[in-house]
Amino acid sequence: MNSRKTFRVAVLAGDGIGPEVMTEGLRVLETAAAKHGIPLELDHQLVGGAAIDAVGRALPPETLAACEAADAILFGSVGGPKWESLPAAEQPERAALLPLRKHFGLFANLRPAVCLPELTHASPIHPRLVEGGFDVLCVRELTGGLYFGEPKHITIRDGEECAVDTMVYKASEIRRIAKVAFEAAKGRRGVLTSIDKANVLQNGVLWRRIVTEVAQDYPEVALNHLYVDNAAMQLIKNPKSFDVVLAENLFGDILSDEMAMIAGSLGMLPSASLGAETGGGSTRFGMYEPSGGTAPDIAGKGIANPIAQILSVAMMLRFSGGFEAAASEIEGAVRSVIAAGLRTGDIHTGDNALVGTSEMGDAIVRAMA
Ligand code: NAD
């Protein structure tokens, strides 16, 4: 992106800890923009439960219009106990998140699960398995498979209720997400593990065949295939052996949460959901959000970890803005603050300094100076 062109961001903070961590994310974004001469335009909009309370729907038309006019969406998180009794189709996640992904064709979900060497104690698995930290990237297909296939309903068959979900993947959908994963692996350690269930599902047979075809264009990347059940075990047994993990929608949803857990705290992990590349350029529209939810158990207490939101800002600057230097600087500032011993409650142990949401944001902004 031309650094003089305005970088427009639709800001959707949402519910629970969403607005708390978003405040820190925006401070970091504005600091990076000032330092790197990025002309930033922010458009704050309602989403999720906050939008239901204010205007009666989780994704109001004004919010969608603001997203359409933007280069990227910076998202907090949505949902919470207050809205759980609404009909399923009106609930914040179902009525805001899934439509946003579908509307903008955000087919590629990138979730880095990074466990910094200083934070291995936060991982629930044996210390010897995560010693020195690890860095796995999950590339999940986000707009196909069981979540969107039709028919999808609960019906009556042979006199009893029967639920139907449909798993459908077109070869073109598999090919485009595979390319994203191979490109990512090329810029990392060059190892790609593709996940499927080819021993049982026709979807898995096609998935494996297309991924293997795409691999011909990436001789520098070592491809291996794992059945999803084996992958779930191997991730716990030896997380450091993985580099990039490629999975369809449902398997990626489950495995990326497993990776997040192994990495320690959800509060550390960002995500990017990307659409197609536009105009032959290297930037693309995307939605950026922490991997966790609204954390109702700690919302309003000022203790949430803002790092997932802050690292989501870095991913946004990189993928939708092309501002690599600003993105790397934010990631470096986060690492230096962790190395200096600052910890929010979710990653705190021993003698480290326990800080709240805004103190962590302050420290990261200071480290960027
Ligand atoms: P959650 O991710 O909100 O919380 C799980 C645990 O992780 C909690 O103990 C929480 O305190 C902790 N946690 C999460 N983020 C943290 C942070 N930044 N700092 C410190 N600790 C953090 O998952 P949940 O409890 O299953 O869901 C709560 C609500 O969030 C539900 O309504 C759910 O539907 C919604 N949700 C929304 C999204 C989204 O908007 N993308 C994603 C997941 C869940």
C-alpha cells in the first residue's frame, strides 16, 4: 500500500473485555501510525450484544457499511451470558461474526500459536515438551465445509428428530487455502502439515489430492499429511515439530483452540481472517481479532491481557496495510515487555510484575518509543 494513502479501519470493539483490550490496541495502533507516517482513519461501530442492546441487531447495516468502506476490520469479541437466551440465529456470534466472514469472503484464517520462551510455564503440558517455546501457525479454511454447507436443518425422519449438516468443499476452495498455507510456510521453516480425514470422508480424499497437487508449485516446502485424530495427539506430544498446519473449517476450529491452549493463554494469541488479494497487490482486506472471546469472568475488572488485540493490530498493519516495519516494531515491543517481566494475571507466576490491562498497554507503547 502507498504509505500516503489513508488507511481506513472499521473498529468493532464488541462486548465483555472487547472494549477494554481494544482501547490498548488502538493506543498502540495510533502510536505506530504517528511514528511511521501512516494516515489513519478510524470508524468506530457497534457490533454483537452492544449492537443488539442499542439498535436491536448484532450486525447493524451502518456497521456493515463502515466495514465495506474500510481497508480492514479491527474486531474485539462478541457475546456473553446476557444474550445467550436469544434465538440461536440472533445471538451475537452467529448473527455478526459468521455473516461478516461470509460477506467479505474471508476464507483464510491465520492463527499463530506462539509460546514465548519466558512463558512456557503458562502451558498446561509438560515443561520438557515446550522448553524454549514454540511457534506454530494454523491456517484454517473459514467459509466452507460443515459450517456453511446446505442442507442444514433439524427435521423429522421416520417419526423422530434428525439433524443434518452438510460438508461440501469445491476443489477451488481447497486450492486457494492451500496456496495461502504454502506461501506462509515458504516464509517460515518450510514445513506444512495438512490435516484431513481421508480414511473416512470423501472431503478428505479430495482435500489430500488437491493439497498434494498444489505442493508441486512449492518444492521448497516439505508437505506431510496427518489424519485429524492423530494430529490432535501429535500437537500435544510434540508441538515443536510443527511449523504450519493447514485444515478445513471444523478441524481448524478445534485444532487451533488446542494449539492456543498448549501455547498458554488465549490472551496472547491474535488472528487474521483474510479475503482474496486485490488488484495484484500484496495487501488484502481482512478482519483481525484476538483468538479468545469476551471473557465474562474477568470483564470490567481491568485485568484482561491486551496482547492478543495488540498483536492483531500488528497483523492488520502487515496484511491489509503493507506496513511491515510498523508491524514488526509492535511485535518486538511485546516481546521486550514480556522479557522485562511484566505479566497480566493470565500469564503471571512467581516474582514477575503483575499488571492490569492499561499498564500492559502503557508498557508496550513506551517500548515502541
Ligand atoms: P473466552 O475466550 O471468552 O474465555 C475463556 C477463558 O480464557 C476465560 O477464563 C477467560 O477469562 C480467558 N481469557 C480469554 N481472553 C483473555 C484475555 N485477553 N486475558 C485474560 N484471560 C482471557 O471463552 P468462553 O468463556 O467460552 O466464551 C465467553 C463468551 O465469548 C461467549 O459468549 C462466547 O460465545 C464468546 N466468544 C466470542 C468469540 C468472538 O467474538 N470471536 C470467540 C469465542 C467466544
